[in-house]
Amino acid sequence: MQHPPTPLDETSFPEVLTAAQEGAAWAAEVLFCDLQPRVLRFLRSTEPRAADDISSEVWLAMARGIGTFVGELADFRAWVFSIARRRLADHRRTGARRATDPTDTDRFAELAGGADPADTVIDGFSGQQAVDFITRSLPPEQAEVLVLRVVAELDVNHVAEVMGRSANWVRVNQHRALRRLAEQLQANPEEFFEIV
């Protein structure tokens, strides 16, 4: 294949996966462009200061394991988000043992004279502010369900797989989360529209 397909879809995925498994740089680029913004938004929803580092670990783990992956595009996305969730858990487990305080990257952006270009790109892909609103407004598990469903575009069964829960649990928590957001928006619509 001369030119990588854009965007990645069910039709192009088998060819892209095979090429990535064979080490083709263009295929890795297609996968990265499709998944990296979603992975970052997912990680930033819970660990904004460490999201970039954790994301790097996700891609390293994905690169090590891609040769054995078998499945469709939705399965692949679920697999990558399972890796992201495990790396996030690893980060949290080891976080208590770290003696250092992470540097505030916002301060570096100020010194450099502007916003972090990565944040600008991520904001352009979708509503990072909406993700922030969701994570501020909901209990962590409900927020994670919505982020995986909306940002990662995973179906209920794949979200259940990623979270280690039943599909019914995911449906119930998604319903509760949406109902809770609707109630909050009805009570105070300005809060959401201020950030969008």
C-alpha cells in the first residue's frame, strides 16, 4: 500500500494491522493518529499531569504485543484501552512510592510564551473541556464509562472488557451518568456552556 488510509475504519484495519505487525512505519502512524488523541483524553481525564508519560508506556506495550494481536478494529481499540487502564493503575500504584513532585508543565508553557502545542492539538480533536466537565461532575467509575464510550468509541461489551465488569454494569452506570449529567445541566446550564 502506497498511502495510508485515513481515517482508520473496519475496511482498512486488516491491511493496516498486518503492515504494523510487519513493522511498516506508515501503519504505525495510522494507528497512532487514530488512537493517540483518544488515549490522551482518557488518561488526562484522571491523571492530567502524567498522561503524556503514561501514553508513551501504552505505545511501548502496544508495540511489544501487536505481533500477537488478532481481531477487528473495535477489539484492537479495546485492547489498547485495556493497556492504557493497566498502565494508569501501575502509575497510581507506584505514585505513592515516588519521592518527587512532578514539574508543573503549565509554568513552562507560560515561560515559552504560549499554550502547550499538544494541548492545542488535543483540544482541536474534540472537547477536552467536555471530558473535564464529565470527570468533575461524575463519580470516577461513571466518568470512566462515559469517556470510554464517547471518546474511545468503544461499545458496551468492550468497555466491560476494559473495566473488568459486566456489560449490564456498564449499561447501568452509563445510564446513571447520563441521567446525572442531564440533571446537572438542567439545574445549571451555564456551568457547561462556560467551558465549551
